[in-house]
Amino acid sequence: MQDICTMKENRLYKDLAWTWPIISPPEDYIEESKKFRDLIIKHSKIEVKTLLDLGCGGGHNDFTLKRYFEITGVDVNSQMLEGAKKLNPEVTYLSGDMRSVRLGKTFDAVTIFDSISYMLTVEELRAAFQTAYVHLNPGGVFLTYMEEETPERFKQNKTTVSTHTKGGVEITLIENQYDPDPRDTTFEATFIFLIRRGGDLAIEADRHLLGIFHLATWIDLAKKVGFEVTLANLKLDDPNYPEVPILIGIKPLK
């Protein structure tokens, strides 16, 4: 058995990126992505043909959304982009940071899924919203979901355990969320991976620092950027997944 490693940050998007298709396979995103597609169509004031996915990660939402839209994905992690390109070779993937990237073109819809969690300050969250706004056609729609990122929803020391198997590899993932200082805008997510191949066990640890903001902050920042803001709730059929609030920003028609 391998000794547990020294705690490092964001390994899931670096040397542990290979585990992502195992612990969170693209098939798990189909229902969620279809519901996002429905929200985009419902709230957009223009016909939606093109979509920009900021912080696309491994492209697991794109796996479904590409059936409906011409997608461009942007992510800051090269290992995740490699996986996205293999999964969705027909999608255009580019390297960039959602806080600052400027592509020189606009889209009918923009999405930021769980990668929005990595905005750690009000300034960073606003910058991500600004990036979405400048890349959106008038009348287009921006969607992001808040999941755990509001103090109103956060559960201190929440811990979950799940096991996933693929191709002779079994991974038991332990996830823990903890906020050491509720007065600031960050909390910690710690992941322990129990990885078994042929009965041999390797233990890996990973730590992520994530942002947490009041719901009013999300709404206020989106409005200041220029969006017309509304809220919706995403509810999946799986009872293990709680209802998640969705922020919807519409860029006003000229």
C-alpha cells in the first residue's frame, strides 16, 4: 500500500485528471445538460446556434450540449483540455482563464458550470461575469449554477463517499467541505482517493480552495456587469442530487 501523499492543491485537474472520466463520467451529465439546454432556449431572446463554455474542464457537459449547439470550450488546465478534445473532437477547445480571456468573437449563449467555484473573491467573480457578458450576443443568455457556493446553502463538514469502477480500476472517493473562516469568501474541499488496481491500493489526497458568496452578491454583480437577471432551480430525477439554484443573465437587446 502506498503512503498517503503530501497534501497538494488542484491535483484533480493535473496529475489526477485521468480519474475524472471514472469518478464523473460524461454519461452522468446527460440529464443535467438537457435541462440546461431547455433553460437556454426558454430564456434567450435570440435563436441559439453557438455556445461558449467557460471553464469547460473535461468537456462532460459539452458531450451532450454539442448535439444542440456549435460549441467552443475554454479552460485553464491543459490536462483537462486534452481529455475534452478526446471526448469531443468536433468541439473547438482553447486555453484561457475565464477571468481574463478575450476571444475576439461573440456567441449566442455562454455557460460556466462548476468551474465558477474557483472564483475566490468578489473581484474574480465579477471578472468571470464580465467575460461572459463581452462574449455574448445581444439577446443571448448566460447560465451559471451556484451549487454550494452560497452561505445560505453551505453545510459545514459535509462529507460524502462514492465508489466508481472502470477498466479494472476502482476508485473510492471521499469528499469533505469545511469553512475555517465563515467571515471570508472561501472554503476548503478535500478529496481522498482510494485507488485500487488488481487489489493494490494507492491513496492520494487533494485540496481545493473554492469561493462562497451570498446569493445577493451573485445577483448584484451580474446586474452591475449589465445582465438582466433571473433565477431558476435545477432539479434532477435522481433524489440524491439536491435542487440547485441557477443564475440566468440575459444581455439586453440593443
